Amino acid sequence: MMEDDMHIDPIDQRGTKRAAEEDEPPEPPKPKKIKALDPDVVNKIAAGEIIVAPMHALKELIENAVDAGSTSIEVLIKEGGLKLLQITDNGHGIDRDDLPILCERFTTSKLKEFEDLTSIGTYGFRGEALASISHIAHLTVTTKTAGSSCAWRAHYGDGKLIPAKPGQNAAPKATAGRGGTQITVEDLFYNVPTRRRAFRSASEEYAKILDVVGRYAVHCSGVAFSCRKHGDSGVSISTPVSANTVDRIRQIHGSAVANELVEFKTEDTKFGFRASGLATNANYHVKKTMILLFINHRAVESTAVKRAVEQTYSAFLPKGGHPFVYLDLEIEPNRVDVNVHPTKREVNFLNEDEIIELVCTEIRSKLAEVDSSRTFLTQSLLPGVQTIESIQRDQGAPAHEGTVEAIKAGATPKTPATTKKPYENNLIRTDSKVRKITAMLGPATASPRDPSNPEAPTETDTPTTSILDNGLQYETTDRQPLKIALTSVKTLRASVRSEMHNTLTEMFASHTYVGLVDERRRLAAIQSGVKLYLIDYGLACHEFFYQVGLTDFGNFGVIRLDPAPKLVDLLKIAAESERQEHADSNGEQADSIFANAPEMIARTLVDRREMLNEYFSMQISPDGNLLTIPLLLKGYLPALAKLPRFLLRLGPYVDWGSEEGCFRTFLRELAAFYTPEQLPVLSRTVAPDALGESAMQGPVVADGSEVEDDDEDAFVRARRAQMVRMLEHAVFPALRARLVATSRLLRGVVEVADLKGLYRVFERC
């Protein structure tokens, strides 16, 4: 009976055959369901992006206090701001009716519509600072307006009003208080333990807080600042309301900085900016660059500005020395995008490279004016210390004979090097603006003075034009830039960005131009890092000028043609050239096409002259005269011999039927026109000199046919010399600053040498 009651699982025997359905594979795992995050999780994630550290919370609160019209701001810190962060101001305060929604996300008094960002004049605009703080800390607000009989105190948690103690009412409570607002942040990141544990040193966080307070204390004239630790009787920072900028810098950064400051100012209505500030002269230098950068009164960081300032000071300071610079940059609000970074520490603005260059030029000129004298600090010898001269004098040896023995005796110990010397195979040229060896060579074609007539002028006595001007004259107009919001243009720009090759773009952005290699195959050499590359500059220029056409769409400069040629005449020249190239094709039909094409294309361009003038700066008169063509790059002149062919191709190769297709094909043809041409080989052997021009080898007797060759060779030599200058001083600097290298440029880049590889080869020799 017991055996019948027992339930025994059958045991599979080894080798037992199973049915086919028993061996079916398990079902694949089902995809996880997509669910909306809980609002509390969303708010905590957003708060972690906006408030990264106590310094960011304080920065938001200081900006709110300044926006409120405060003239006195007091900051109290405990444990680096993690335990307590309190800011008290005397601004206009907050109305009692606004307190219930004060800490809700996206509630603000400074912005109503998205378009208001183009003219924003306040620090805040998102309405997320107090909301983010309330989600990761205990927040208390005490405020009193001028029209209120008492102050009001409210406590917040997770963006809502909460009672001060459990069981009490959450509504704001009347209390005693002075005019203005006091915001108390306690236990920051109490509910984000991983972020809280990341802050190891309270003193380090307090130093960052002092840096934030110090920056705004320097910039905000008319506002008194003070900052102190909780429990300390003294203050770490204190600036009176009446102190000027130099006095504020003296109180915060010391007299060593304030005594060596130089004031600078510059502005440009074309780029819509005004810059002012203070920079130290050549007598002051420290180990780390200190830049207080404010753009539209907002404290921001900019790697481009820092790099440009350091490059400017490299000619004035000793190696390893860095300056102190306070820069206040005011740019027209419609040219600045402040909604870039969650912590607002970065902004984007138009014409960044040009504005930075103008500011650095002004700083450089001011430094040159005050660089007539320089102060050096010396240290006197301790009594009883023997010098090399005293040892030589005691031994009765001349200075040049006793030097080695004195050094061996250890009379003057060497100072150990502070930095480790880099290996030779890592030493590279890092700046394309440094002086090159060719700058020390005079023109090889300059004729020497005639010994019999020493008063006769030489070629070097004649005035020369700027290298960047190439003999051209430029005029600045007051034409206002157009704001292009066409969807087709934005789509074309996005397609370029989607094809960007990051490594290639970085290589062009950091390259140093070496020189022209072959103008017939359009090859140039550049260096990036420790590698040397050959670049097909024809391919690179075609892509670059297409991108310039998209970037500056509707805002091109103009090249004025005087006298203005007729479109039909230029088109007939191009059509005749094309007919001769296609002489082997169907004769009658080809002749008919080439005979009628100039008139048809001319009518097409004249009918669309308003659009061509507005978008492409190509002015055509009603009677068919070509007045101007677009200027894409200052200092670069395209080959005007290609102009007839460019106009001829605007007929069949431009898609006039659709907006996006028209813009894309027209800009491609314009880029092909601007791309440097392939120069032919000279008819006779020439030797290039240091400037890239050519000189004839030996005496030559020219007959009638050789005169034409001489004229052609002279033109090619002149164009080559012009191309050398334009590539070095206009084209490649522009590629370095603006090119977004796409994947199609990979076939035009070849690595020819690697410094580290060369060192390995020569080490084996």
C-alpha cells in the first residue's frame, strides 16, 4: 500500500528516444515593453543635468538675485555647500501669490515665447533652476516685496509646497524679514547618494564656490558681494557696492594682478559686438591662464577664446607663463544662442572666429604699447655662499679656464627641471602662425642696383600691396545680414553635417600648411600632429566653397566687374569652346545647339536676376550685362577665365524647377568655378625660387613663335605666384577654421610620412 501511495518521478534513461516535439528550441525572449518614466524620476534626471555640483546651484541663485535688481548679495556656505547653501539679496522679492508655483518646472517671469530667446536680456529664461534644486534638496524661501507688510516663508520639496513639519499646513507662513529674498538649500543631493559620494572634499567645493562668487563680484558693478563659511567670523570675499572693477580684482585676486592691468576696448557694427576688459601686461605671469569671460553679462567658458588669448600672449610672456584676462563681450542678442548647455556655461554666437581675432588684435596692440619696460625680480645671495667667480679668483685662474672645475666642485648646484623634457619624436609644430624660414628670405627676382648708377631705384623700392589683398581693393558696405530660414537651405546644411568625417575634420582643423607641391595635379602638403599629408586641394576647395555657399547663403560679398560684360558675349565664348571640343559629334545638330544656347541661357538668367541677386549676390542688368559675381572668400580670386564656362553650365546643369535642387546645383557649379584651376606645365625648363616664382635658365634667343610662349609662360608664372600666396594666406587658413570634412574627401588625402616611423628608420641606420 505504501508503494501505491508514493509518487515517484520517472527517471529518463540514457539513450532513451524522445519524440520530435520534445526537442523544439525554447521561444525567443520577447522585447521589453516601452513605458513612460515616472515624473519624479524624470525630474530627478533633469535636476542632475542642471545642478551638477553646489557651484552650479549657487550660480543659478546669484543670477536670479542679480535679475531681481539686488545691490547686496550675501552667501553662506557649510561643508562645501552640501550641508547648507544660503543666499540673501535685497532685490524686489517675490509676490505672495507666486509662491505656490515658484518651484514648478518651466515657470518664469523672464520669458513668454520661444522667439523671446532672440532678445533675451536676463540671466534666467528656462524656469528650471529652483525646480531642479527642490527635487534634490530641502529648499526654503523667505521673501518680502516693497508693498508687503511682512515677509513670507515657504518650504518646497519635489517642486511643490510642503509643510515645515509633518501635520502642519503647507501654505506660506507670514514671518518677520527684510526686503528681498533669502533662499536656503539644505542637504543637497540627499536623495542621490551616488552623486553625494562623488564629492570627496568640502574644501575643494568651497574653492569652486569662491571662484563663482569672485567672477560675478568682478563683473557686476554696483552690487556688493560677500561670502563666508558657516561658523567663521571673517568673510572669504567682500566687495563694497561702490568699488570699481580694478578694486574688485585687487580684493579678490590680489595687488600683483591689479597693479599690472591694461584696459582695452573694441567694437564692430558689422559683427554686432562690443568688447571691453582688463588684461595683465608682460610683467605678470602665472602657471595657469585665468580668464573671466562674460558674454552678454553671462559667465561662460570658451576653449576657442582661451586658446586665442594664450597664443596672443605667447609673444610677450616667457615660456610657461600665462596671463589674467577679464573680458566683457556684448553681442546683439539675435546673434547669440544661450540655450546650448544645461548649466548655461556655453553659448554659441555668429562670427565667432572674426570676433575673437578682433579682440586679440586689440589686446596685442595694447600690450605692444606698454611693453617698453619690464620688471624682473632678483634674489640676493646669502652671506658666505661662494660663487664661481670667487672660487676662480681664489685659485688665480681666468674665468674661461676655471669654469669647468668650479662646476665640478659643486659651488653652484643646478636647479632641477620642473617639467619633463619631451622626446624628439614628439616635437611638432603646433601653430600655423609661427614665423617660417621663408619669411627670412628676400625675393629672388629683385634686381640689384646698377654700380654705375647707385641712385637708380630697385624693385624693392616700389610700394607693395598686402599679401592678403593680392592687388585687389575691398570696400565695406552697410548692408545688413539676412536671416535665412528656408527649409531647403537647412536641409542641405543638415546633409553636410550628416556626412562629416570626424577624424578628417580634426586633421584639417589642426593642420599646419607646408607648401604647394604640384600645381598641375593640385597637390599641397600639410602637417597634422606628427604626420605629413598630401592633399588634393582641388577636391578640398570644391567641398569647402560649397559649404561656404550654404553657410553664407544670401550674405555673400560681391566682385564688381568694370566694365560690365554682356552675358551673351561670355556665353558665346564658352559655346564656341565647347563646340570645338565636341567637333567629332553630330555636326548639324551640335552646331544648332551651340548656336542657340547662349541666347536661351541669357534669357533664363535675366528672367531670374532678382532671385540671383538676393540669394547669390549675382547682379544682372535688365539689358543682360553681368555687373557682379559672388565673393566667397576674401583674399582669394577665382580664375576669371572659367567665368564663361560657369555661366554656360548654369543653363543645363542647374535644376531650376525645384527650390532645393536649384540651390544645391547652383552652389555646386559656383564651387566648381571657385575651385583653383590646374596650371599647365611651362614650355621651357624653369627653376623655382624661394617664393614659388620661376626664373629662366641660361640665355635664350626667341623667334616669333617663342614670343607667344614667353607671354604664356609669364602668365602661368604670375598665376602660380598668385596661387602660392592665396593658398597659404587665404585658402588653407579658411579650411582650418571652417571646413567640415566629409567622407568623400578621403580619396584626396594621402599620408606620406610619420615622424615616429621616420625616427625608427633612422635609428636603425
